[in-house]
Amino acid sequence: TPAVVLRNVSRTYGDPANPIHALRDVSVELRRREFTAIMGPSGSGKSTLMNVIAGLDEVSAGEIWLGETPLVGLDDTARTLLRRRHIGFVFQSFNLVPTLTAEENIRLPFVLAGRKPDATERSWITHLVRSLGLSERLDHRPSELSGGQQQRVAIVRALANRPTLILADEPTGALDTRTSREVLHLLSVAAREYGQGIAMVTHDPVAASYADRVLVFADGRVAGEYRDLT
Ligand code: ADP
Ligand code: ADP
């Protein structure tokens, strides 16, 4: 099964007599192992797409599945549980908790889920931390890390509990060119080698070229789909 399926999803805002159409009848599948870039001008519906997939915003019509579970119609509590199980987030601004160390930030998804990582998960986290060169940084707080290190910590945090899909919103927007390339390479490795489904919103065509597939939004619709831009 695909990681996430949207079928005929619409989202309108404002006055029903004169609505703003943020998403218009969008049908999209996001698969495991696939790194999808989402592009399009400001106001084309990219944030709304991410928000409805994460269950942070409600659809006006249509259906969404996270794995086997339909999202539409669930109450807030059920949506929150589903989000924690299925979705990892990576943001432009890293969104690490400033008072926690790198290690505590990485373990946050487990704390929120009210459980401790088991032995397999602990060795997975150790593997990620080592392969991203963060072993010597685990006791550091975000303010003591470079932007690239902070984003790597955020990516380990997003991968730690093996979510069905990672939603990455302009993950390289605050990074220099070299660090951006490292982060993009890391995301493509996560998809190819770890089987991680990834959807990344970006305005940067170079960033999009790391993806397997590019969806271009315009006026709330998927206006174009491209594969293997490199
Ligand atoms: P982006 O940089 O991703 O394009 P936006 O500025 O479009 O970000 O949106 C940022 C957040 O504000 C999103 O969560 C979006 O849903 C919300 N938002 C966007 N436009 C409006 C609006 N007209 N009224 C209220 N909220 C909005
Ligand atoms: P993008 O992320 O591509 O910039 P958005 O999904 O933020 O686009 O916005 C799509 C359209 O929906 C825009 O016209 C935006 O102003 C509108 N919109 C988004 N969120 C809201 C909101 N909470 N209230 C009203 N309008 C919104």
C-alpha cells in the first residue's frame, strides 16, 4: 500500500458564497521509498496539502489514507495519534526544542508517544547518529550546533520512529549551498536505502532535482508531474 493516498481532496476557505479554493479535487499517492518534491508558486496550495496530510487542517471534500487508516472524519485526539505514528516533520527553521540536548530532541517522538525506544530502535538511532556524524554532538543544545548540524538532528528525529512519511517544508531554506546538498543527499539516501517516503516542499529547482518525482502545484491543482529530473 502507498504511504499516503489523497482522493479527490478539496479544501476551501472563507465565505462559502465566495470561497478561496486552496485545493481543488487533488488525487495524489505518496509511496514508501519515494522522494517527492512539491513545487509551485506562493498560494498554489502546497502548505494546505501538507497540513491536510498531517491532519492539522480538515478537508472540505475527499478522502485521505495514512497507510491503511482513513484520516477524514477522525476527531482531534485520533488524528494526533495517527500523525505521531505516521508522519515525521522537517522544517526550514529546524524546530528543535532549545532547552533539550540533541539526544533528547531525537528521543522526543518516543516521549510524546509515551514509550521508550526498544533495542532495535535504539540501534537504528545509533546508526543514524553515527552515519550523520553527530556522535560527538549528542550532549549539545541546538544553540551550540551549526545550522547543518541542527537540521541533521531534526532529520534523525524525523526518521527515528520510522514514520510512514516525512513531510519536509523547505528543509534547505536556511542552509548554505554545501550544507543544503548534504541534507538533500541524506533525504535521498533515506528514501532509497531506508525505504522512507518523503514529501518535500521547495522553491529551489536544484533541491527538487534530488527527488525521484516532482509535483508542480498551480491554483490548488497538480499542474504537472515529472520524474528523474537529473
Ligand atoms: P508558504 O511560505 O509555505 O507559502 P504561507 O505564507 O502560504 O506559507 O502560509 C503559512 C501558513 O499560513 C500556512 O499554514 C497557511 O495555511 C496559512 N495561510 C496562508 N494563507 C492564509 C490566509 N489567507 N489566511 C489565513 N492563513 C493563511
Ligand atoms: P502555498 O503553500 O502554495 O503558498 P497555501 O496552501 O498556503 O499555498 O495557500 C493556498 C490558498 O489558500 C491561498 O490562496 C491562501 O491564501 C489560502 N489559504 C491557505 N490557508 C488559509 C486559511 N487558513 N484561511 C484562508 N485562506 C487560506
